[in-house]
Amino acid sequence: MNLGLIGREKAGKTTIFNALTGKSADVSEYTAAKLEPNRAVVEVLDKRVDVLTEQYQPKKTIYATIHVTDFVGLSKGSAEHSLFSVAALGLIKTVDSLALVLRNFSNPVIDEVYGPADPVKELDTLLGELVLTDQIVVERRLEKINEDLKRGKKDAHSAQEEKALQRLLEVLSEGGKVRDIDLNAEEEKTLAGFQFLTAKPIFAILNSGEENYGKNEALEKTISAVCPVIEFAGTFEMELAGLKEDEAAEFMSDLGITESARSRLTTFAHDILGYISFFTVGKDEVRAWTIRRGENAVDAAGTIHSDLARGFIRAECFTYDDFAALGSEKAVKEKGLFRLEGKDYIVKDGDILNIRFSV
């Protein structure tokens, strides 16, 4: 999963980035806008992997990962793209999903320059810019198609593309989003190359101050009516990321935080964005893999290696829950809970798979 953090300048994106990754990217309120985004890969902490590792004692343990990109703070720019530069757009289009960081804290310096925190207004602005960006892409492509038609260039693909784009334009012009449009398979194939921003899964991160964290029920309800939301005490949790585990736990308890920012966000993102984890186990390696909910055994095999998908025969399968309850793979087999599944089997969160294949 590739997650992009976007937001207005000084909303605390880099603070959230540091809290998630343990990095120490500059977060000073006086810092000039950086030119390049911050990037990091974080492990998805999963206690199931720890249990499997303890049982199998592998040479190597590999957790699932999330690639996190902290994009440049968005500020007023050209009239055409008031927030997104051309360079930023090119990078933002490459991520799988977007987290909109909303400022919900007070800081004298930031308040003086950018005004008091207004998360709902920021959310509306950011979503509006995403919609506007997609609308401009659609309008430009339609103009190009019309120019080609005037030159006598017309084929079935361009006609189909024009029809699909017109559908999108109608919805985007009303402030709607691409992901809300019920596209058929052919339309999805036709439009796949555009990488529309509002086609991506989107959620909000409410970046609160230590003094108001956990006291924003009404605000969260308002935001959740638009998109899923999770709250962090960004600066506080960034500082926690630099402490030893036992020290961090003591401070977390004082603020009513039960899990680290990384643990909460990775769990939240997987659930909201429709990802699940399955596992492969053995003496050489215990590993967590990530696929989208609803994908089948062949998709899972392809996630491991393309050869496994190409030569797929069967998937040996049992569940983590059965394994944890019975204590060993041998006990699972003795209870008759070890299965062979075919290509169409829909993989479930917590499945432990071994792919039989031949190439």
C-alpha cells in the first residue's frame, strides 16, 4: 500500500509522518516549504506475525509494509491550480490512497500567518481541489478528442472514451467524485490510465493538540459524514515515537492513547481502504502479505510471485485463528481444519497459505 499525506501548509503533515515512521523530518513553524516530499516505509505491526514467528522460529520474519509519502504543504498558487503544483500532481497521482491532514491545534506563529484552525473548511478546500483537478483533466482530454474529430480522426475507442468522460464531467461539475460513479468494466478499463485523484480511497487525519485531543466528538461526526476520519495528537505522538516502549506507554496512558500512531493508522487504513493480510509460514520465513478484500487465491499467489499465479494448482490453507486456538499446524491438520482451495477461493484476513504450483 502506498499512502500519501496531503494538506495545507503547517497542518502538521510532517509531524504525522514523523509519528508514523519514527523519522525526524523538520517540522519548525518557521521552515520554508520543502521542494521534495519525505518518504519512508513502515512495517504494519501485527501480533499474529509475532505468534507465528515464535512457533516456527524462521530464519527471517517479514511484516507487511506501507509506503508513506509526506507531500509538500499545499498553498495558494496559480489561478488554475490554487493548491497543487504540476510537480506535486505528478507525484500525488502515483499513490494508492490519500490521507488529508487537517489542522486542529493552536500555535501563535501559525495562527498569525494562516489564521485559526478550521478543519472542516480545510477538508472542504482540499476535496474541492481534488475535484477541480480531475475536472480540468477531463475537460482537456475532451478538448483533444474534439480537435481530433474536426481533423477526421474517429474510432470506436475515442467515441467510448468521450462518452465515459462526459459522464465524469457531469458529476465532477456538480462537486461529485469519480469513485462515486458506478462505472462498468469497460469504462473502468477505458479510464484507468488517467489516475483520477477522486477515484482514490480518501480519509482524513484530524491533527489535534494535546490539550483538545479526544474532545472532538462533534467535529469528528461532521467530518465522518464526508469521509472516514481518525484523530491523532500529532506533536505529542511524534515525541512518543522517539521514546523507549515502556516510557512511551506511560505517557500514552496519561492521554488515553492505547496504541502507537503507527499501529492505529495501519489498522485503520487497512480496514477503510479494504486491505487484508494473509501469511506464509515455514522454517525459512514467516511473512505477512497484503491484498485487497475480495481477491482470490490466484491473486494471493501472484502477490507472492508471478510464477505462482501462472502455474497455480491449489492453495493449502488454514486460518490463524484455528492455529492460535490449537497451538500448532499439526493440531490443525488432526482436527481436519487444513483445506485445499482452488482458484476461485476468496482469501480471508488471517488465512495461512501454501501455494502448490507448476511452471
